[in-house]
Amino acid sequence: MKIENFNPAELESRQQELLLGFNDFKAKKLSLDLTRGKPCPEQLSLSDEMDGILEGFYLLQDGTDVRNYGGLPGIPEARQLGAKIMGIDSSHVMAGGNSSLTLMYNYIEHMLPRWRESSANIKFLCPVPGYDRHFTICEHFDIEMICVPFVEDGPDMDEIFDLCSNDSAIKGIWCVPRYSNPTGHTYSTQTVNRFAKLGNIAGADFRIMWDDAYAVHHLHDKPDRLSNLMLACEKAGTENSVVMLSSTSKVTYAGAGIAFLGVSVTNLNAFEAFLIPQLIGFDKVNQLRHVRFLKDLEHIRAHMSKHSDIIRPRFELVEQKLKDGLQGKDIASWTKPNGGYFVSLDTKAGIADKVIQLASDLGVKLTPAGATFPYGKDPENRNIRIAPTFPSMEELSQALDVLVLCVELAAIQHASDEN
């Protein structure tokens, strides 16, 4: 039954029922964490064969010893592996260290002098809800962020084109184009093709930060398909506008993977020149062991199938718990992604922070309200990101029971206050 149909007496009665459940959970003194999308230990163990895989053989196909200095763009074999993942030519690829976030940060820093030549106040577009670490980079560099809403097939491209056409200070946009963090969107082919035209509208220095973090992170046998932005940009003559990013962070070890950046050859040469003063090369030993372990796309798909077998039940549990506890009450809606690491939950407007505080009181940590929006400010105070992969199934079940109770309790209290 919808809460909005309750009379005051029914609201009070239901609130007392929920408070009994609240106190029962409080007595359990839980300590559970759904804040970040981390692989669980079983997933990390899938890559333990990498230890010792080089077996003392550190030479590349061309005879280079990866234990020595040099090779800033990464070893050729790793660049080829990244190229296969991103669907582009290896001449466009840099294989980096363990974090694509580092490559993003460095690329933004590299572009700042050019952007500031034409605008004192640099702006970036941010599809929301979105990835908090993208927003953190902008805040660090004092880049103003402009929110853009999602529609069914990706960000609202009409609004993006309008904004870029009328404000030359807008120099880029953040995108997680496949299984978006946290909404689970995969951009449609039409949306990708419109992105390819954006460089002609927004100017030569505009950059699409195409963070394809979940390129191989499917939950089912029929994954979402994402069109190739680089190929679309090459056809549109805007290949300099795209900055593709990927990594093995949730493929192998989250803290010891390799990251990839894919840009035009012109942009790659410029970025290398920017990096030269700060490093001689990335960890080539780690790059080589990944190449030996992952081998090619066929082996990557087989490896990721093992990942999906581990985490799919967790996503199914989220769907079942939310459906059983909240469906039909008109107090929340949520996504059912086909891949990635998150479920996006929208409560009734104005209560997300209350839900998170109530859950915290019961020992369940959730991502702070507003974290999926620039400056940590959700204008409707309703979005909550659920990260179900790290806890055990038993822990996740308990945490979801707490979350469902807190959503309804916050909604009831909000409705009572309004009455």
C-alpha cells in the first residue's frame, strides 16, 4: 500500500512497527559496509595465478628487459592488450600504472594551460548521478561543474549540445558510458554518434573523458553493447576530442592492475611530453605479468565469467530485497543493471540523508547522500548508491534488510511531519 494513502493513525501505527524492527537491528550491533564498489576476496583470488607467472623470464618479444628503465607509453604487448579491450589501434594506447584515475588526473592537469588561455573559468559537464572521483578531480583543479540529467539512452544530448553551443568555457564532459556508475546506463549508438559530433560544436580543445571502467564487467550472457566512440569520432573528424580510459582494476587485483588511455596519436605524443619530467616509465613488470595472465579477449571473457558467477547472486539479492520490501509503496525506485558494480536507489525526495543516517545508527555504512553529484549536493536529496560486491551474501542480506527498513521509516517520518 502506498504511504501517501495512509491516514495519520495508520502512519503512527506503521512507524511504531518499524521502530520495533529498528531496535531489534540496533541490538545486533552490526558493522557492515556498502560504501565502495570493491571486489570481494573470492574475486581477487581469481588472479592469484599471476604470482610467479613470469618464472624469471622478463624479456619482451623484441628482447627488451622489463626490469630496466624506459618505455613510457608502456610495453607493446600491454598496449596491444589495452587496444583490444578498447577496440582501437595500439598506436593510440598508453599502458600505465595501476590506476586509470591517475591517468585522468594527469590528463586534466596536462590540458589546464591550454584551457586557461581561452577561459579563466573552466567548466565541465557532469551527467548525474555520477562518479564521485570524477567530481573530486574537478574540485581539486577548481573546475566548475554543470549537472546534466540522464534520459533513457544516456545523458541528455539535447541539453549537452545546447550548453556547449552557448558557453565556450565548457571544456569537457565526464562519462562512464557502459554500466554507468551508479545508474547502470549504457549509452545508445545514437548517443555515441552524437558525442562524436560534439568536438565540432564545443571547439578543438574540448575533451570527452570516456571512462569505460566496466568494459568487460557483464553480469549476464547477453551484455550491453557500446558503440566505438573513437571510430565514430574518426568518421566525424573529431578524434582529438576523445580520451578513452580503461583498466584491469576489477579484472585482476584492484590495487595492482594496469590502466589504459586511448587518444589520437597527436594527443598521445603531447601527453607523453607532459609526463616525461615526472617519470621514466610505468611498472613494466606488472604490465608483462598481466599480458601473460590475461593473454587476449577470449581469455579475458572466460576470466570475467568467473567474476560474474561470484557477484551476480549479490545483484539478484539486491533486486529481490528491494522488490520484496519496497515495491508498490511509491517511496523508492531503483535500477537493475546488466553489468558494472552498482545499483542506484532513488528514495522519495528529501529523505536520502535521513535514510543514510538511520542505517548508520544501525551499523550499516552507505555512501554519503549527495556523493553521486558535484560538490556532494543532490538537489532532490534522493539518490543512494548501493555497492553490493564486497560483503558476503549473509552480510549483504543483513545490510539490505536494514536499508529497506530505513527507507520506509524515513518515508513514514517524512509523511508524518508533512501531516
